[in-house]
Amino acid sequence: MTFIDQGNRNTGNNNNAGAGVFALLGLGVLVAMPLVPLFAVAPGLCILFGAYALLCLFLFFAAADADKNTGWIRFCLIVSVGAALTIPSLCFSAHTGFFTRIGAVVTGGYFLALALGLWKTFETAFKVFAALVGLVLLTVLVILPPPEAAGDWQHESAKWSVQITVLDGDNRPIAAALTQCTTVMVWETGAAFQVQAGGT
């Protein structure tokens, strides 16, 4: 009896490859969503976070070559990227003033992943690149002051007041003058703020 090959082949590998592509696309969308609003106020920081997320994705798979602590290395990378993706909402939208603190988590997670064994898996050239990445993160997120758009509205430097001097016809100040002042505040972008009413 002769059996004829109908050309059927196991396509499991192809299905897995397709699933991996869709997973990466979904991850890319997930990463891009919090970064899109950031591009309008801090495009350089937006590009930095996007590039860093892609780098950590590569390092996540590279952690498999580590002799040990693979799970902890990946955990540190996830925490680092996750913290970076909270900066647009917590710092630029809510103005919590946590930019430097969150930046320390981002930088610390990256360096801890390297120290746990990821560094040993790199070639010399990539070690130089990884060191430069760490230096950039440390400088931008921790050492330098936060961007003005990520300022803390509760900080003393963010508070302001209006001082009025009433003058008479001879340009001499009038003591204890009763005045009424109206201020108009306009922001180019949305900002979270609180108004503390006071009277004299």
C-alpha cells in the first residue's frame, strides 16, 4: 500500500512565532500609551524612556544567559521600566513632586539587575554601552533637577503671591488701603493645582 504525503506539516513553531510577534506589538502599545502625553511637554525624556523600555526588553531575554539570579534580574528590570512608565502620570500630570524619587527607583533597578549577574553576560563593547546608559539615567533622573513641567505644586518654590501698593496722587504709598485684586492664570497645558483662599 502506498501512502501519499498530503503536504501537512506541524505549524506549531509558526504559531508560536506569530504569537510572539503579537505579544511584542501589544507590549509596545502598552509602553507607548503613557509616553504619548509626555511627548508634548518633554519630548527628549519621552524618547529616553521609549529607548530604555526597548533596551530592557532585550535585557529581559538576555538574562537567560546569566549564571544565576535570572528571575531576580528580570524582576529588577520590570520594576525599573514600570517605575519609568509612571513618571508621566505621577509627575507631569499629577505634579506629585516624586520625579527624583521615582528616577532613583528606575536607576537603582537597572544597576541592581546588572550587579545580580547581567553585567557578566555582556561583551566588552556592550559593557561600555550599558555603563553609559546607567550614567545617563543617573544624571537625568537623579542628579539634575526635575523638569519644570514635573514640578511639585506643594513645594515652596511653586507658590506665589500678589503684593499691591496703593499710591496717592503724589505717588506716595497709602497705608492700610482697602483694595480688590483679580488675577487671571492661564496654562498652555493642563496642570493640577490647588487654590488657597485668603483675605485681608
